[in-house]
Amino acid sequence: MQEGWRVGVVIPAHNEGEHIRNVLETLPDWIDTAIVVNDGSTDNTQGEVESATTDCEVILVSQMNQGVGSAIDAGHRRMLNHLNIPFVSVVMAGDGQMNPDDLRELIAPIIQNKADHVKGDRLSHPDGFNRMPKIRQLASWILAFFTTLAAGQSIRDPQCGYTATSHRIIETWNWRESWKGYGYPNYWLIRLSSNGWRILHAPVASVYRKETSGIKPLHFFLTVGLMMTIEHHRRTFGWLRKRQGFPLTLMAFFAYLMGWGMLLPSNINPVKEVMSTWGAPTFVLVCGFWALAHLFDRRAAASIREARLDASN
């Protein structure tokens, strides 16, 4: 417990027998509950969990190969039914790549009522970026750019799964629609922004060894990219029906359409024909309109957050 808030840790695990015991035994002594979700492991994960010695209560939940997102959801929901509010639910991987020393800083903004969801940011940690393999650095930058566009606010290191979430979010989350596989952090960030929850980042270290990722890059980028595109448009159209942020969202929508309109041939696009007389190439015009749309979108996102905060006070 920290300052009157109970603290629980959700640990999704699939064949993490080599690391899961150490993850549990290095948790700080102020953690109340650790929920390990064993997602169809075929190694000694369960035995290692049961033999671990730790100061907190350990609950083992089993499911069969439902995916990392589903495992985290199962842990959050069990936490909701187990801990008294107020509580923070932290997600830590079962592979030992998340440093327990960062837990206190991760949950602090929630306890201090500065955020509703805090995500780890390895790129801003003194050692996190340097230890990250080069290919992951590149992928993180690309995904951060597109997640920022989809969420309507600045998102750094979106694939870091080290997160802390207030009970307020977990109480109202739509579990039926929740994303179940890889890309889970991106989905949560976009949905949290859609609903006006406050998101902050906290620097966290990360441990990289020689593990082989189960992610297939091409399939991941296509699947997650399509999901983010759909959720981006879903968020934008949803905000057009809200009083808060409506004018800004409408302006963002029109600027976005103007960007697409610049791709139409000049003979059926009078706006493009007029602007082409200024000597501006189509690429510059498209990027300019889309940048303007994103600026309006960010301002609309801020107004949605302000409205939620006013309503809760």
C-alpha cells in the first residue's frame, strides 16, 4: 500500500519459467497483490509461481493461449474484484525485462491525482534507449509517431508494456471490445485518449537479454496499423457527436479531408488548381493540411480531458 492506495501487479506469463520466480521475489514489500496470468504455458511456469517466496499475496490465474492482451485484461478484472478501492493496477511482463525499482515513480502520478494512466518510457531513461536493440529503436520511433496521430496526443515508446492504471479506468473499461493480442498498448492509449483519461509518461529502465520475440514484424505492422487507423477514425467521428471539443474536431476533420482532396486531379479539384498557382507542390500541401488537422485534433483531445476532469471534481 502507498499513501492509502492499494497496489496490485498483473503479470502475464507464457512459458516464463526461467524468469517468473525472480519477477515475483523482487517485487517491493509494499505491493499488496500480484496476479500471474498463466496463458497456456507448457513449461514450469506454474511450478515456479507456486514456489516463489514473496511478501505480497500471489494469485495464479490460468487460461489457454488467449494472447497477451487477453491475459492482461484477465488480471485487471481479477484485481477489480479482489482489491478495495482506491487501487492502482500495474502491468509487468513475466520475462523480467521491467525493473521493480521503477514501480514507485510509475504509480506516483496516479496517487497524486496527476494522471489516470502512466506508461513507462524507456527512451527517456538514461539507460533505456542505449540498451534497446537498434531495430527496436527504429520500430519504437515509427510506432510512436503513428500512435501519436491516432491518439491525438504525444505518445512516447508506445510498445512499453510497463504501465500503471487507476481503478477508475478499470471500473469503466469495455472488456468486451478490448484488444486481445499484440498491439494491446496502442489500443489502450487510443481508447484512453478517446475517453478523456489523463496519460503521463515515466522513465523506466529495461533489461535486454537474448530472448527471441514471438512477433512477426510484417503481420504485426499490418494488423496493428489497421487497428490504429480504425480506432483513429472511430475516435474522431465519435467526438463529432460530443459538445466538448466539437468545433476543434470539426476543423480537424475538414483539414484532414482537404489533405486527401489535394490528391485528386486538378481538373476536378478547384482548390488544388488555385493553390498550384502558388507554386506549392502537392506533397507540401497534403502534409500541411494533415499537420493542421493534427494540431486541431490535439487541442480537441485536451478539451475532452479538461471536461472529464471538471466532471470528476
